[in-house]
Amino acid sequence: VPVRMISFAFMILLAVVVAEAIQVVGVLLVFALLVAPAAAAQHLTRRPGSAIALSATAGILFVWAGIVLAVLTNLPVGFYVSLLAAAAYFTAVGWAHLRRPHTAGKDDHWEHPESPVKRSAAGRASRTD
């Protein structure tokens, strides 16, 4: 599989889509729909395929919910889409924080009790086997 070629093609496609979308809907809305669903999905799942599907689904839901809320109120669609995307991101971050073990005074590195790699007080990893 030509990974470099596919990655390069994807970046070109992304650049063209963003350049065209910014002219139509604006920078804030493109940013909200491009970054927030993907970032939220990344906090909710570790599988790349699941993250892509969750991100695309969330983006579509944000747009439709934003349209419905804008029809019901006097505020613009972009406001609601950005609000929903930001709320989803912060909710996902909070949910991920609650799911993983966290101890006060330690770095954010979680170590499995049976892992052969342990971290020193300075944060450097070393193998114990």
C-alpha cells in the first residue's frame, strides 16, 4: 500500500475542500466541523475506523441539529453548529478523563500493573524485565 502517496493525495484533497468551504460557510464553521468531531471521536475510541465513522456521524448530526435549532430560534446556524461541536468535544474530554485512572501528583501517563515498561520519577520509560 503506497502510504505516502495516499497521505499526500488526502492532504491535497483536504486543502482543496477547506479552501472552497471557507468561501461558502466561513472559517469558524469549517474549523468547528473539521476539528471538533475528530478530536471528540479520538477521545472516545482508540480504533481509527471507529473514530472516522464517529467523527463523520457527529459532524452530520451537528449540522442537522444546528439547522433545526436555527429554524426554531433567531440565532444563526453557524452558532449552533459551533456550540454543539464544542460541547461534544468538552463532553468527550470529560468522559475520557473519568474513564481512565488518574492519580493526583503523577503525570498523565497511565501504567498497566503488568506492563514491563515503568516510568521513573523524571518521567523516563525503562523496561523492568
